[in-house]
Amino acid sequence: MSSAPLRLALDVSAVPARPAGAGHYVLELVRGLARHGGVGLTLVARRGDEARWGEVAPDTPVRAAVPAWRPGRLAFEQVGLASVLRGIGASLHHGPHYTMPARPPVPCAVTIHDCTFFDHPEWHERSKAVFFRRAIRHAARHAAVLVCVSQVTADRLGAVCDVRSPVVVAPHGVDHGRFSPEEPSPGADGRLLAAAGIPSDRPLVVFVGTLEPRKGLVPLVAAFDRVADAHPDAALVLAGQAGWGMAQTEAALAAARHGDRIVRPGYLPDAAVPALLRRASVAVYPAFEEGFGLPALEALACGAPLVTTEGTAMAELSGGAALLAPPGDAATLADALDRALAEGRFTARRAQGIRVAAARTWDESVQQHLRAYAVALAGRQ
């Protein structure tokens, strides 16, 4: 890369007001790039969203030009973004959510989070699955560089697409100032959980994430029912906002024998998430498939024993610290929950999880993104 600062345009228009995994990725990427002296960063945001991004990265220019509604946002990327990129003098554009303009005036980096639009279109709204399959195929052929959030995603992308673009794997990190085994002050976690209606004086089986079909909530509810009698004080906490396709999950919750011990606090404030993970007797992330599975890593960073899904990115990132169950297997998942509850929090497995998470930082992730940007610009030159 030349010695001139990188003039990077980063599209943040897809990040909702209540961000989940991919949204948190973009937030941390913005914070990290804004601190880097070699990057001239401009954020391309939704109209009316300037104030939020001004708080995230106070000294970073924001071009709030993108329509707020999704069809308008996607159309703007194709017909209006090019003029924005020219206007800000960008030398590179990063689309962090699968997409890029069809005829970009500058090289494009595109983040691919997972390949579930190909492998499991039933987990998505039909129109989204069709659109994103087309967008990923286009990016795989025409992006100056593809950023994959795990090796699992990179390998799967090569299996389902004709990948002609260079690929850089840039795993997520952990905000260790927020996700830590130690509460910020005595009693702080208990107060946050009480405000959210979550009991903190009993064993907690904790799921954090968007409530949607691919997260494996139906087998999780069944698994909790299997172990609830053996652990009569335990409660299952499903923390997160409801996504689409909730009918099967709602039916499973309605039919659960121990539904009175299932707590649904909804979307939690940022400070309450690590508080909940620190109090968890076991964190469970039984998703069928993920590109990375950031909540699983955050649980390890907080010292929570982790149960997750074998053969996935979560199993890869946990470095042997997690108990694993096959995707959708309620019986094996119940065995893993039972074992974790019986072992308790303070085990060698917990210490191993903290060590694994400590090695994952957002600074390292930003460095891998900078490497990807250098690849993109070198290809254009």
C-alpha cells in the first residue's frame, strides 16, 4: 500500500438501532478504524442516523445519504452510492453485509458472514434468501477482496460459489473492557439483572442472541425440559429480540412442561449482557450454523461455561473449552447442559475459555481488515 492514507468509505446503513452479531461487528470495526492514523474513514449512513455514528466515532465524517427503508437502501447502493464515493474521494469502499454496487467507481471489499442463504434458505425470508444469494455470487466474482469472518465461512463460500476474488479471514474479537469475568463494582450485576426481571439467586441456563429458527431454540427448550427435574432451581433465560419465523419457537415454549421457569427479558441494554453472562451457570449457544457466533466468544470471555454446536464456527472458536452437541439433537444437548450444571462454574474448562477469549481482540480483527484493504488496492494497481 502507498504511504498516503487510505480513504475508506464504510457502509454502516444496515446496522439497526438494536444491533445483534453482525451489527456489533460493524460498530467495533468503526471504532477500531477510527483510531487508526493511517485510515481516512468516512461512514455512509442512513438519513437521520448521523447522531448515533457521531457518538460511536466522534471525529469521523458521516455521509447520511442512504434511505432508511430496506428496499430503498439496497436500491441506493446500486444507483446513488457511486456519486457519494466520488464526492468523498474514496479510494476503497467496504460493504460489511454481503453486498456491493454492480458498477463501483473504486475497488470494493465485501464481508461474507455465512452461507446460510445457500445452505438453509428456509431460515430466512424468501425474498432475502433470493436477493442475498445473487449478491454473494456477484461479490465472489467482482469484489477486490472478500472478508470472511471465520475459516468455516471461507471454506463453505468456496464450495457454494465461483470465488474469483481474493479472500482474507478476519475473525471477530471481544470487547474485553465490557466482557470480563469481573463485575465492574460489587452488586452491579445483580442490580442490572433485577432491572431486567432476571433472577440472579438461582442457576441460570443463558442464551443470548436474536430469537430466530437457526439459533436452535426449539431443541434448547426441549433440552431444558429434560434436565429441569434434575436441577429444580435452574431457570432458562432467552435474552434477545424476536426475529422472524417465531411460530415454532412460540409453540415449543407454550408446550414446555417447565415453561414457568423460562425467562424472556427481551433485548437487553449493553451493560446487562455481560452481567447476565457472568451470572450464568452455563451459557448455551445451540445455533445450527453461524459464520462466527460472537455471543459464544463473549460468554467465554465472561467466564461462563459454554455449551454449543459441534462442527460449527462456534466449536472452532471455542478452542476445546466448550461442551458440544450435534445441531438439533435435544437429547445430547440436554446431557451437555446437565454436565455443565453439575460441574459448576469454577472449573478448568472455565479457565480455558477465559484464556481462549483473551487471545481474540478487535484490534487484531482490524489489523486483518487492513490487510484485506491492502490486498484490494494492490489488485487494482
